[in-house]
Amino acid sequence: MCPFNCSFGLKPYRSAIVLLAVCVFAAGCNSHRQSQKPSVEITLVPPANPGGPGSLDYIGGRVTNAAHGQKIVIYARSEIWWIQPFANSPFTNIQPDSTWKNSTHLGTEYAVLLVDPGYSPQPKLQTLPAVGKGVAAIATIDGTASAPIVSKIIHFSGYDWLVRNASSDRGGGVNQYDPANAWVDKNGYLHMKMTEHDGQWYCAEISMTRSLGFGTYKVVVQDMGHLGPAAVVSMFTWNDMETQANPSDLDIELSRWGNADSKNAQYVVQPYYVPQNVYRFNVPAGVHTYILHWAPGIASFKTVSGTGETANAKLISEHDFTSGIPSPAGKAVHLDLYDYHHSKIAYQRPAEVVIEKFEYLP
């Protein structure tokens, strides 16, 4: 006969057995999970296209057995592998349902890397990395067959201009562009708007279809006083096919860069982070002409009141740069209106800029 309450004594014993079974089962599950390798797949495939800075589409997919903190790195192949969507935005987050999606410039082939926290991807590659050293999984796929992309072209001041329809990272943040936001009115004036719909700001940009070379460039811009402090209007020279990390270009930029109390204009020889490459000044209300005289070894900037360098034109600002002046080879003029850093610094509002004329003198 049991000398004590046997039914009472069996309870902790049974509990221990159940707990042990649970631990063994959990350990087995964890061991099974750990033995499963992570993988990544591409389910939304962009079209195959030789590529270019103005051609973007969406790419997406799913991951399996991804570890906490891992992210996606996307590459598109256009002769070599280029990181996507931009060099300063190299990572794509994995959603709670294990899917991922982002925009990408077009290429003939696409690659996706599942990478560990702290991984530092290269902006361009001759060959893709192997699994290991921070790369947990890789997937590649050919682009799909598609019809050629047709860009909108407008005629302004005697030249043909391409209207941007792809996102851009100009200004340090990714901005979306809508071709409907750029047009020429019956007076021949160029209008560029920044609009908001579906919770997203859409900007405007046009670029000349050819490079003009050394010479004098002029743009006549109507009053900008109505623009918010986070709006940026820019005329800049740019070679869309340049591959160097910090390509040099010449800029006239009208913005307060999110600070309502700052000066509202600047001349720049890129890269802007070199202090002597930026000259800031204030532009009063009214119509003004912005001038760049570009010659070997020198870029001379000037701003005057009114619609040209007439006897009555008042000098607003001028500055010469003699260091880091780029060659004009392949560089075309771009006119842009965009949202600086997605209005995180200052409240943005719909904006419109009117450029009356562009002029080039060799």
C-alpha cells in the first residue's frame, strides 16, 4: 500500500514527462528549421531591355526561411550587373508575409540576393557573388519578352526633349515622375508640375535628346516665390550613361532645401559636398534669366533680372568656377522639378514652375 497520497505524487511526475516531451519536440522542430536552407525566388519578372536610366519596372518575389534582419539586394544586367533601384538605396525590405517588391532599371537579366544584416553590396559587378560571406541565397532570371518602351517627347524652344517617366534619386531620395506633369502651352512656355495622388508625390523632368557641348546656356524662369521650401527647380548637364560613382555635372538649382530661412538659389559643380563647388545666393521675386557659360577649364554662372542680358537687366549674382570643370561630351541639359527628401523637412504642396525660354549659343 502506498504510504502517501500516490495520486498527488504522480502529478508532478506526469507534468515533468509532458514538459520533457514538449522540449524534445521543440528541439526537433528548431533543429529541422535550422537544417532548412534559406531561399529566394523571383515571381514578378520585368521585361528584358538593354537598359537605361529612364526605363524602370517592378520586380518582386518571395523568400523562404529568411533569418531576422535579412534583406534583399537587386541587380539588373546591362552588359554588367548594376545595383537597383539606386546606388544610395541598395536594400529592399522583406514583408511580414515573406514577400518583397521594388522598382528596378531594366536589363536583359535580373538577380536577387538574400543578404545578412551589415552586408555591403557593390554598386556594380562583373560577376555575381557566391553564397557565403553575408549572402544567404541567390536567384537569377532572364527578363521577359516585351514591346519597346516609347518615351513622350515634347518640343520646347526649338529642341526635342524626352519627358521622364521613371523614378530618380536626384537630391538624395527616390522621387516618382509623371509624364503628364510636363507640357508646353500655346505661348511656347514649358510648364512643370509637382502633384500628389494616392499618397505619392509625382515630379517632372525633361532632358534634351542630344548633347550641345561647350557654349552659353540660358533659361528664363518666371517668379518662384510661390514654391514651398522643399521644392527644387534645377537646370543641369548630365550624361545618363555615365557609370562613375560621382559623375561631375554643372547645376543651377533653385530651392531652400527644406529650410524656409535659407538662401533660395545656388550654382554647383558636382560633387556638391566639396565646399568650394557650391555658391549660394538669394533671388528676389520676379522673372529672371539664369546663364551658364561653359568653356574648357571654366564654368561662369550669372543671374540677371528680366528675360535676358539687356541694358535694363539688373545683375543678381555671378560666380566663376575653375576647378573640376567637366567635359561636355555626352552631357545633355535636363530641366527638373522635384520634391527634396520627400518633404520630411518641410511641408510640401502642389507646385508649378514656368520656364519661358531655353537658349544655347555655341
